[in-house]
Amino acid sequence: MSLRLLKAAAAAIAFCGVTALSGPLAPAIAQTFERPVRIVVPYAPGGTSDILARLISPKLSEAIGQPVVVENKPGAAGNIGADAVAKAKPDGHTLLLLDVGSLALAPSLFPDLSFNVESDLAPVGMVMFGPYVLAVHPSVPAKTVPELVAYAKANPGKLAAANSGIGGLNHITAVALARDLGIEWKTVPYKGGSAASRAVVGGESNVIINGTTATLPFVTSKQLVGLAVTGDKRLPSLPDAPTFKEAKLPLSDVGTYQGLLTTGKTSPELVAKLNAELNKILALPEIQEKLAEQGGTVRPGSPADMKAWLSSNIKSLGDVVRSADIKIN
């Protein structure tokens, strides 16, 4: 081949290389994932965290170019699933979606916790806030909060308040609420918020304080009677139910704060990329509308925001546990 042809071939190769590099590239985040990603939900299927994970997973799969599989790993108020993520390889391929209020409770409730909440897990970002709804089975002779309190005081120990599991935030809320109101009711744990809601619908338990995502459908279908909601405003789908503050109930700001985490020591760059994709998903109108239908609102933010929230609530919720002298056997 002549020198002129060699130069022409080299130029063509160089041109093709530049063209290939200057063309459309796959998203940078897709290049960091080499195998399927797991979102561990540390509760049974059907609850708030599970519903959220299954809403988010297809969108995240599109972003990273890998399948995203939801794995339910219930037990010990979410600690079994959280421990599995804490001990996973710190490469962003194992994620944890859960009620971070319950996660913040864990250090004060479980002194022998097998992982450190703040060092063995890396916050990716908050996902949503869903208020709690206080609801009763229709057979309970109470259609308002004062009627429920009066009935509970007249019948100590007769009511059974269902919760999503021992040590979960809605369990502790029911215990603290009974203490503050001077009433006595049994607290009955179930395997997740959906199971707890169904138990009250079936009359196995009488009362529930639980996230709206898992419980509100039963209220709007008249299978449960909604008496009040936490948060700072009434729900459009439940306009007659006052807020806890309006009903003069304590603990008005509790609720299900859902967040996404990964394994501690995952690189900050990868955590930041995951956070960016999460916030893009939360900005989608279809996601916001779906959550709004169930009483929830998206809570986009940075990993640092979530880290600060978690640290603050580990302290404040620990104070609630200690002041109420709550012990988990």
C-alpha cells in the first residue's frame, strides 16, 4: 500500500473514532452497573415500602440498563433486611427501601443490633412522606377521636391495636399514644402494614395507626372508619377526618418517612448518581400522582439531607423510647 493510501486509511480511522465518541453515549450511571440490582424491602409484600419499591424499580432499571429486582426480606422490625444490605458488597448493587423512622428507632430499641445504622448504611435519598391514619373497625362504637378515647377508657384492655411489627414506628406510636391519653389497649404485631390493615378489616384487631398508602384504600372503601390523620393538613380523600393536631392528639408529626439507602462505604460518587436518578423518578408526574392518590407526597433531597434527618431522629425517637420506658423483649 502506498504512503498516500496509508495516510488516507489512518485519517478514516481517526474520523470514525471521533464520530463514535461524539455520538450519543449511554447514561454515565448505566456504565457503573454490571449486573442486576436488588431493592431489599425489609417487610412483607403489600405495605408502603413494597408498593414504593415496585413503583420505582422499573424506572431505575431504565436508568441503569440493568434489571432491578424487589426482594422482600421481612423480620425484626426491618432489621433483618437492613442487616443484609449493611453486609453487602459496597458497590451500589444492593439497595434498601424502608420506613426510615423505624430504622431511626432501632438503636434505642435493640441494644444488640447487628449493624450500625449510621456507618454501615449509606443514605441515598428520601422518597416520600405518608401520614398515618388512625382507623377502627366499623364494629367499634366510635366515629370520632373523643368517642374512641372515651370507649377505651371505659373498656381498658378491650381494644387491640394492630401494627406492622414489634419495634416499628407505628407500634411505638400506638404505645406512646395510649400512654399520653391515659388509655389501655393491646398492641398486636403483624408481618407488615398490609397484613395489619387486613387484620383490622377482618375484625381480628380493632384499631390501627398506619401509613395511608397501605391503609387508606380500606378507609375510602368503608371497610375501616378513619378518625384522624397525622401531618399538617387533612387528606382530600378523607376530608372529614381531622388532623391529630385538630383532634388534640399528641405525636401529630409522625408518619411513614420512606427512604432509600445502600451499603456503607459505597463511593460518594456512586451514591450521588443514584440520588440524581431517584430524584428524576420522583419528579415524574405519574409517580407524584400515584403517591398523592394514596395520601403521600414525594420528598426529594440529597444524601446529606437524609443523613441529617436520620441522625436527628435517632436522637429524638430515642428520647421518646426512653421517656415512655418502652422495652422490646
